[in-house]
Amino acid sequence: MKGISKTKSTSTMKKAKFLLVSALLSLSCRNGVQADAVPGAKLGASTLISTIQNMDYRYFVAGGVCAATSHGITTPVDVVKTKMQADPKKYNKGVVSSALQIMKEDGPHVLLGGLGPTVVGYGIEGAMKFGVYEVMKPIVLQMMGGDISNMGIAYIIASVIAGSVASLILCPMESTRIRIVTDPAYADKGLLTGLPKLIAEEGLLSTFGGVYAMLAKQIPYTMAKQVSFDVIAKALYKLMERMGKNPEDMKWVVSIDAAFIASILACIFSQPGDMVLTETYKSKTNKGVWGICKDIYNEKGGLPGFFTGTGARIIHVGLIITTQLVIYDIVKQSLGLPATGSH
């Protein structure tokens, strides 16, 4: 049985690699651009195929473990934040008071609402986000000529691609989670019952209705988190070397400090998108992203309305990202990969 399981796993991995190669090659050939017509395109395409065929699954494993764990343990904070965003008139006395009010009215178990979709959705999303980001970094840099001075731009482009892929995967899970937290009709549902109910009532495509809002949140979030963690960690390692410190002895200091700074940047960059995302999934209208933005601006006090629940989200995102990136480094190193920024 183990042999059969291993064969199926290998087959699945090959199929996933083939699909990813096909999708990326299709994107590279859009608008009639052929490899022969662009200098260096053949080199870029061959690098793309070679890198993906030999891509390291360990980045995907580390990303999935860290995302599922960090998002799972902070579910209660996310529930409070989501309810504050969905009904700011009712929950307007801060994070702690809102949490106590929620528990008093609906019971402590409500704070675990959406735990299933959160763990599953963000586990898959994290695997793809971290994995695709690490795979795309050398590909994008090579396509830009391999000049080390373009590394920052290559990292940003890689994070945009990773954030886009993760958004498509996360949409159905996030749609279910937000509906469970904000809609009384879904209050007693989990992932296995809530998602089928949502699809049966509104159709499969409805779960992707917030894809643009998801992109508005996930792309800035991924850029700020992944790129800043990489850049800050590298800078801290260089600083340690100048101070005569052994980098091996400072790995946890670097990981925690870089992760904390990355969490603040990710929160600031993605807060408006998070607000739009919550309103998109809460609403049953077909106003679209711009219609939702207009409603937020008019009904929640102008531009500050896009930052409703920021206090709760700073705690939430800070906990998630600091925990997530430290776990990511721990899992990576346990799998034989170097710590972020140390190479």
C-alpha cells in the first residue's frame, strides 16, 4: 500500500508541475509574443521549465504548515476583527470589549467560527504563496538578465505572481469563512457544510465573486510580507557580520525581528483591501469592487472607513505573520533549507 501511495503522490506532483509550467508559459506567450522574437526569451523559457521541473517541494510544505498554524491559532482575533468591520455601529468599543460582547451574546464557541475554512484555505494558500514565490524569484531575475541589481524588482514581481495564484485558491474558503462569521444562517456551519450550502444557494462562481477584492488584499499583503522579510533578514544578517556576530547564533533574533517589521508593513499595505474584501463577501449585491469602495467611503466616514478594525487587525496580522514567518524558517531548516536571508 505504501508503494501505491508513493506512486500516486509522485504522479500528482508531476501533474501539478506540468500544469504550473503550462500556465506560466501561456502567460509568457500572451499578446502574440514568441520566444524567437524577444532576445533572451529562449533562455528565460528554458530557465522557467528547468526551475519548475526541479522545484523544491520543501518550500511548499513549509509554507502550508506555517500558514495553517498561524492563521488557525489566531482565528478568535480574526472573528472579532471581521465582526467589527461588518457591523462597526454595534462593535465600536475596541477589540477586548467587542470580544466580550460577542461571547456574552453568542457564546465563546463563536470565536472559533470559520476555523475549518481558515486552516484548510490558508494551508493551501500558504503552500502556494511561499512555494510559488521561491520558485519564481530566480526565474524572474533570470528573465531580467540575471543582474543582481534587479533583485528587489524581481522579488516584487515574484510576490505579485504568488499573491495572484494564492488569491484564486483562497477565494472559496474565505467566502465561506466570512459568511460563517457574519451571516446567522451559516453560524452553525463548518467548511464541509458551509461551502456546499453556499454553492447550492448562489452557485460555484459566487465563491469567486470577491476575486478582485481578494487580489486587492493579497497582492499588497504578499509584497509587503514576503519581500520585506527577505530584504530585512538579509540586511540584519549583514549587520550582524559587521558587528562581528556569528550569523548561526543570531538566526532566531533575525527571524523574529524581520517578521515583526514585515507584519506591520503587511498590515498597513493590505488593510483597505481587507476591508473591501469583508464588505464584498458580506454583501449579497452585485455592485462590484468599485461599488463596494463607494459604499465604504460614503457610509463609513470617508477614507478612514477603509481602516475600520485596524487595531484588531494589527494584533491579528502581527500575531499571524510573526508566528508564520518564524515557523516557516523553523520548518525550512528542519527540511534542510537555509534560513531566510542567510544565503
